[in-house]
Amino acid sequence: MSLQNFLINAVLKRTQRALMQLSVEHRFNRSRKWMATDHSRVAKSIEARGEVIGGVPVEWVVPKRLAKHIDPVICVYFHGGAFVMGSLHSHRDMAAFLAENANIWMLMVDYRLAPEHPFPASLDDAAAIYRSLLARGVSAERMLLGGDSAGGNIALATAQFLRDAGVPLPTALILFSPWLDLQNSSPSHSANAATDALLNTQLLDEAVERYAPHVARHDARLSPLLGSVAGLPPCLIVASATEILLHDAVSLRDKLQNSGIEVDYLEWPNTPHAFPVFARWLPEAREALRRTARFIRRKVRS
């Protein structure tokens, strides 16, 4: 374990303990405000520019040396934040690092958040962007869908929806610590309760109540782990051995393998939930993103 990882885990654990002393509404507002604040520090070699696609705000994060490519590889990426928080700001550093290393354009999606926009608003936004890119002439073979935590849920659920609708699928899925079963009852919720520095089951249950208060948690649109994975593209899954969502990642890996779908599974010990997002600070995050970049380069011609 790197020193940086040890320190970040310690800070996150202390922060989580402090948050749990607050009222539900207070900790929600405080966490949302933090994730909406711009703490990013992107290198001068990266261009970040906003646009609206399919009626949804997005941000392109592109290495300047690739800015004039006429047929770039595009990763449509959905940030984490339990469907109720997170922003383009919170994931810009990660996006910049992956774009640079994988020689791709990252399309970061500012999808609508609950409780103001409950389920299925985020999935509607995701499908709208993907269909709009296809309508622009972007080939599905030049696209990937990615996301971390709740964003991983959106990426997988969107791929399932597109498959069922007969829409051409992206060439691969990239999932970091995906939250795929919103019943929040898997074995790792209890087994890793003391080791997950960032999440706990209570926080996730509170988020589900904001995101989908009137939808059964076993609904496969809400919990895509419970849906069919037949016909999905190859998938990369990155997870931490100490997070409460570990079982979601492992279960998806096994389900994909049993369906004959190619899956690369990477698991790190003692790292925080969705640790690739901490690319600026964690060497483990940067290594995970380098390996993600290698996976992407194997799947598409940059």
C-alpha cells in the first residue's frame, strides 16, 4: 500500500465518521456541495470544453494533440455519486489522465440528479446522448460506455437498454467499483463494513430513497446486475477488495464469464471505493487507469 493510499483512507474514514454524526439532510447537502466544487487540476495538454448533446450538458476532455482527429475513440462516461451528487468537476482529473493514456476523447455526462430528477431520468439522459452520437455519424465501434459506482450502474443499464432496443452497442464497457444491486444486501456489505473508508450501507440506502422511492429495488432497470447480460460487449471491471460493493463487481464478472462474454477483472487490496477517480493523488489509481488504457487500446484502434 502506498503512503498516499494510507493517508487518503485515513482521511476518508474520519470524514465518514463525522458525516454520520450529522442529520440525513445535512450530510446530503454537505456531500453534494463538496462534489459539485471544482477541485480539479488539469494539465495544459488537456482541453476541457462544454457542449449540449441530446439535450444533456456534457464536457469533452481531450488531449490537445488529438483535438483535430476526425474519427476519435470516444468514452461516454457517467460519474459516480449515488445518483444524487457528483459533477463534471469531481471526475475531471480522472478523465484527463485516462484520455491522455488511452489516446481517446472522454465525454463526461452531466446527467440529471435525484431527488430533483428521480429514476429513470439519468438513464433517459444516457440513452439520449448515445443515440445523438450515432445520429451524428459516430460509429458504435468507436465508442465505449464507462462509469464508476452509480455511474457504472448507468453504463451497464444503458447497454442493456440499447441491446433490447436493437441499437448498435459500444465496443466495450469500463466499470469502476460499479453499484449494480440496489438491494444493498450482498455479503460484502457486512464483510467489508469496517474496511470501506468511503461508503456504508446506510448512506446507500438513503440515496436509493432519493433516487427511486417508488421502484422495487429488484427491478433490473434499477439493479442491472439482476438483468440479462447476454449479447453485451467485452467489459473491464475494477474494484477494491475492501469496499462494500465488492460483491457487485465479482457477481457481474462471474455472470459475464458464465455467459461467454469477455471480461477483464482487476482487484486492488486496501484501496477506497472507486479509487481510479483519485488519479491525482493515488499511484494505485494511476496504475489502474494505465491498465484500463491498455484494455481500451486492445479493443479499439486509436
